[in-house]
Amino acid sequence: MLSSKDVVEVTEPASHQVDDEHEQDAPRDHGIWSRDRFCGALAYNFVGFILPALYGTLSKLWVANINSSLVVTVDSYTYIGVVAEVINEGLPRAAWVIIGDKSSRSLSSRIELTQTLVLFQSIMGLVVSVIILGAAKQFAAGFVPEEVRRASLTYVRISSFSVFSAAVEVAVTNAARALDHPDVPFLISATRFAINIILDLLIISRFHVGTSKPTVNMQAAIRLGCDFAAAFAGLAYFAIIVFRLHRKTSGIQSVPVTRPSLRALKVLLRPGILTFVESAVRNTFYLWLVSNIVSMGADYATAWGIFNTIRWGLVMVPVQTLEATSNAFTGHRWGQWRSEVGTQVHKAKATWKQVRDITTPAITATAIALAVEVPLCIFLSLFGCKPFAHYLSDSDSVASITAHMWRTIDWCYIFYALCTELATILLATVPRWYLYQSLVSNMLYVLPWAIVCQTAHLSSTDAWSYHAFVFGGSLVFSFFDVLLFVTLWVWKLRRGTLNFDKVRLV
């Protein structure tokens, strides 16, 4: 038996007998568009991300029709979502390296890990929602311009429970993707989009039914209700899938009924704490900078919100789609390699062929991202940004500020796309290294600039000169940061000096 400190080298895949339970998790369809193949998962994930992005854009159009001065209020929903990200990028991102490992873990253990993840995240989401509800005034003071702060309090209180629905949704979607079921997030997005559009058309659009005057709080209530309906519809559908998988497994051999457990939570916590710390640091700095942006006044804050709508509504959809797909398949291949070299070893040498095989999903995603983002950024800079901003804000000033923001740093998002896809190599294999690269970027670049922005007594006329260096510069810095860490990852893996955790089974 190999010691856990031994360095091993495997040049060919080990020939071993796969047990019956693992066979149940084997690819069901060898077609290229099957959901357990890269192209099929990519298609499912694209729809899963494009629908929320479309609704996020449409919701601002509805609010613009109600009162264009309250468009900035809708951004409080986004900033509540940033708070939710701190918990949603903790344990759920451990799904790629833990639940995504279908070579070393049995299907029943992966299901148990999934159930534990969903339960834990639901509890965390509920707790954070209650905290935001109780601190609505303080939250609005930090992230809503003073001109519309009083009118936005109810909106913030209603939206606070979106953290709970998001926690359930993200746990289910990440686990489902790791189990090769991207149809679950597809269902969640389709359900939310359909119900949202129908209710918005009936209640708050220009063509709404009845004589009551639509309000921004109606839009918040509709959005929250649809978030919950979609999250729990996805949870129910996923529960049916899990039940069917368990029944198939039980038909071959006696398998105990799985349920959430403390032991499974401990397995998830080991990488989950690393991703939680990474997210907490990154999003804390982001919200700190956003509070500085909000203090610049309503026009500047509205322009920033519209800038984010363009960024998250169009630019990020291909990036997020490719990231989710790359994470799942990199996790699968890493788990397969770990199974070949031994699940209890901490170091092992990999051949160039094995390194290439592990990183192929991320490299493919990087190439696709580059091909998509370059023409998209050019198109938005030349044609789409200023008219869209003017339509949402009904303000020449806001439209000009938004267009200036976009044209200043649009090229930086090409680096962001490349950085995000390459970082999946670290996240889905050795999350500790993902934390390291993020800390380097945030501590060495973002923190100093955040301090400068806070102490420089900025005004709305000169603020973007500084904010552009923070937001745009950090994307470029992060690309070279991630590239350095991925290069070191490859070098150490080839030499057999890369430390990784042993596979802890449930």
C-alpha cells in the first residue's frame, strides 16, 4: 500500500473494475448533445443563464416605465444578491471538486453530499435574509442614493428574502450540474422567466390589467414570488431525479436510503471554507467600492447600475455558461485522474497527456470565450450602450456617463472572460490555490485602490478616473495572476510536488 506521502506516477489509465453503483452514473447517451457531454451541458447552461439575464434587463424596463428615477432602486436587489454570493460561493462551489468526482465516489455518497449541501445552504440563506430584513435602513443607507432612499426601504425589505431563495437555487443548480443534470437549472430559469413575464405583463407593464397604478414594490413582490416558485420547482424536480437514480442503484444492490449528515457536511466544509473566504474577501471589497459609487449621487449610481445591467445581462452570460460547464467537466476529469493515481495520496506526477486531458474543458471554454467576447464588446461600444442607457434612465446625463464607463473599460472584460475560464482549473481541482490567487489579486491590487477611492474626496466629475482603475485594472491584473497560478499548477503537477487533499469519502 502506498503511503499518503508517496509520489506516484501513472502514465496509462489504471485498469480497474467499476462497481455497479458507479455504472449507474455512466453516460446515458453518447450523442454530442447529451447533457453529460460538454456541448450538451453548454447548451443547457446557456439557456439557464440567458433567461435570468433577460429578465434582469426587462425588470429595469418595467421600473423605467413606472418611474425612471427609481431604476437605481432595483440595484439594491443586485447588491443583496452580492451579499447572497458570499454564502452561495462557499459550499456550493465545493460541488465541483467533491460532488463532481464521479470516479472515486459512489452515486449514493454524491447524493448524500447533495442533500446535505441543499439543507445547509437553505438554513444559511434564511438566517442572512432575516438579518438583512432587520437591517434594511442600514443597508439602504449604504447602497441606495439619498434622493430615493426613503422610497426604497420597502423594496429592500421585500427583496431581503431573495437571499433565501437564491441559497436554495444555487445549491440545487451547482449540485445538479456536478451530477450531470444541467436540465435542473434550465427548468429553474424557464419557470422563473415564464411566470415573471406573465405576471409583469398583467400587473406592472403599460398594458397591465385593471386601473391600479403599478409600483416598484409590486415588481419586487412579483420577482420574489417567482424566485421562490422557481427555486422550489427546481428542488422538487431534482428530488425526483435523485429518487430515480437511487431506485436504479437499489435495483442492483442493497443501498441504504441517503439523507443529510454531519459527516457529509464535514467533507464539503474542507474545500467550502476556502471558497467562502475567497468570496467573502472579494465581495466585501466590491460592496465597499459600490458604497463609494452610490455616494457620488443618483446620476452616477444610476449609470453604474445600468452599466452592470449591460455587463451581467449580455457580457457575462457566455462567461458564466462556459464557467459552469468547465467546472463540471474539469471536476470529472480531475476525479478520474485522482482515482487512477490513488485517492489517499497527497502528491502524484502527471504526464503531459494527463495534464492536457484534465485542462481540456477549461482551455476549450477559454477559446470559445475569446471568440464570443471580442465581437460582443466591439458591438456594444459602437452601437448599443448609450441608446440603451438613455431608454432606461430617460436622462442624457446618465446615458453619457454609462457610455463613457463602458468605452473606458470594455476591453478589460475580455481579460475577465479568459481569467474566469482558466481559474476553473484551480477551482475544480485544488480550491486552496483558487483562494491564493484571489487573495493576491484583492490584497495587492483592489485593496490599495479601494483605500484611495475612500480617502481621495472624489466627486461625480472625477470619480470614474479612479473607479476605472479599480474595476478595469483588477480584471487585467487578475488575468495575469490566474495565468501565473495555473502555470505553477501545471509545473508542480508535472514534477509531482503539487499538494492536494486525499479523497474523503462519506
